[in-house]
Amino acid sequence: MNKTQLLDLISQGESETLEFKASFTKAVIETLVAFSNTQGGQVLIGVGDNGKIIGVSIKEETVQKWVNEIKQKTSPQIVPYVDIIESETNTVVVLNVIDYPIKPVSYKDRYYKRVLNSNHIMNLSEVANEHLRTINESWDYYIDPNHNIEDISFEKVNRYIQEYQIKNDVSVKYNSIDFLRKQEILKEGKLTFGAYLLFAKDLCIISDIQVGRFKGNTKIIDSLSLDTDLFTELDEILKFIKKNLMVEFIFTGEAAREEKYDYPINAIREIVINMLIHRDYRDSSSSLIKIFDDRIEFYNPGKLFGGITIENLLTDNYTSKPRNKLIAKAFREIRKIERYGSGINRILTECTNYGIIKPKIEEFAEGFRVTIFKEKLDVPVNDTVNDTVNDTVNDTVNRRQTKIIELINNNNRITINQLADICKVKRLTIVRDLKLLKKLNIIIRIGPAKGGHWEVLGT
């Protein structure tokens, strides 16, 4: 690095990867550790906080002493690359470290990470997560020292295997123990934490979930407490929520009546599955679901995992890193989830298509909370569409088909499967409805089945 490059670097200011120090102190080592635990970086010794070069006095052996001290006081040991920039008036020493491959790195048994332009001490959970990511492992793959094979239900295991065969169109020829071993749900012939959570025979206190129906903000009028296997919890939670929602029965002229809940059940199901998969089960607090008159709150222990931010989620700009890889894989194998990382986007889409306002997504306390609201979207009525429906087809179009027109008008790339889910009918019924609406010249399809979109005529 030459003087010109140094000045250019200083002009960028302190950041996640750059820090200025007037002299070599313990704070330099803390910063190098923080850089090593984040994405690497450079410390410029001989530069003031204001970015002014003040220089540093060094002798022949000075820099080597610094490097030895850094090496001796860090674990795993880090050795920075050193660059010395000298001029007639002053000297600047640049210490450069990489994003260290083995994490976390500590200084005097303290672990630091870089956040914006400052160093923060990592908490115990962050330290554990960094270690697990480094070895490409997750907590649920570890052997459970407190439980053994007798603590899981093989009736539940066999039900899972049956569903696995159906969803994957395969035949499992070996016994249930071998199946669990091949799926890495058993490790070294012993129960993993994930295996216990998925197939617990009796009480499973680490999976505790509390669900309540509130009148006002404090009065509980119905409640459910669960501490069992995750698949059972999913089913029981959805039953309880449905029981405590308002439902409208819609008569369409067909044999079966349709049910329309206050909230999109598909979005609720997605939220609950995400709770089960991404919860930090090492945290002793419970997962909480609170049903109020105007909203439902879903709280889960454990903040966002893998460096993902709320902004990343809302802009769909991230790569999913499941906190519990084994559990996520088990759900995915039986198609309970489609693919990692698509859940939030589906939840937002479901709510919009259902005509309710966007959910609130936030990190709350030491966890993560999603709140969905009953409030309807303030969508201006399209008079042209209404006139088209009322004047052209009148009684020919039923209420469901009218709803399809409204949904297409709100989202012209909505899929047939999404329409079927929202309208709570079979896919074939939607296909027939669309065919009729096209025949009546109310809607048209622009482009191919995949990649095309709908248009409501007259809009």
C-alpha cells in the first residue's frame, strides 16, 4: 500500500471493515478479533479518530512484538498481515485480518463482533451459533444426553415414514431405526435433539407452546398448552386457532358451502411452521400465540439467525440459513415446507391476496414476532371492473367468480393454486371458473402459463 492508497482508504471513514487507532493498545486486538468474527478488516495505527494522520513511533522490533502479542492473546490464534507506510514526517502501520474460517475468535476469553463501526461483545447464544456455523452443523443434530431411543414414539415415526413414502413416491424397504439413521435423525445410534423434538413419546418440555384467545388485552377466554412432538403441535395449534376465529359461510350454488375465516389460514399455517422450525430451543422461554379481536401475535424465542435482518426479509434479499437444519429437513421431506427461505414472502402474499393489511414483522425482546391483522386493505374500488361484472354477466357470475376477478385485479400474477387456496375450492373448480370468465370476455390471459399474467378487460 502506498501513501495515495492510504489516503484514499482513510477518506472512506471508519466502518464495519476499517478502524483508526492513534497507538497500539488492547483495543486494537479487540477490533482485530471483531473483524475476524465478522467479515475481516483493517486497523490503521497512527491515524486519529478524525481521520488525521498523526503517525506512530516504531522501532525495528516493535511491529513483531505487536504481532506476537496478538497471536498469544487470541484463540484461535490470529496473525494479521502487516503493511507499513512511511513518509518523511510520519509512519502508519496497517494490520489486516481476514474473515477467520474457524469461529468464534476470542481475546482474553471475550468474543467480539463488528456492528457498523464499533465492536460489541457477543452473548452466549451468538458464540454458540458462530461455532455451529463454522463446523456446518446445527444444534438439533447433536446427541441429546438426557434422552434415549425409548423416549420417542415409533408409532409417530412410522406415520412419518408413511407420509414420506407418499410425498416422495418411494417405498422404504428398511426398518424404522435404519430409516432414522439414514436420515441422520439418529447419530451414532443415539437420539439427537432433533429426533426428540420430532417424535417425542410423552412430555417434551423444550417444545412448550402457549396459545390463548384474549378478550381485550388481558382477559383469557380460551387457552391451549402444548409440550409434545412438533408435528402434533402443528396440527393442534391450527385446530385451536380455527376454533377461535370468526368464519363466514358462503353459498355459491354448488353442493358444498365455502368457509371464509377472518385471516388467511394458509398464512397462519406458514407462520406456525416457521415458528417450529426456526425456534431457538435452547432458550427456556415458551413460544406464544395470542389471538385478539383485531390481530394475532406469534412470538418465538430466538432472534433472526445467520445475520439476516428485518429489511432482508421484507425485500426478499437473503439466503436462508435454518437455525435447526435437521428439523427443517424433516418438514421439507414430507412437503410441509416448499423450500428454505420462502416462508415470509408467501405469508406477505397470502395476506395481500386475502385483502388484509401487511403483517408486522419485528425482533422483540430476545425473540421474533409476527403480527397479522384483521384490518382490510384500503383498495379503491375499480368502477370499470364492477360495471363489467354487473352489466355484462349479472347473475351468470357467482360470488366466487366475482371474488376471482377482484383477486386478479389486485394481483395479476396470482396462480391457479393460490386462487384455489383463497377460495377454498379444488383447483379444477378454479380452472372451470377461469374458462367461463374468459368465455364471457371478462378476463384474458397474457403470455404463457408460467411467466404470463391475467388482465381484467376494461381496466
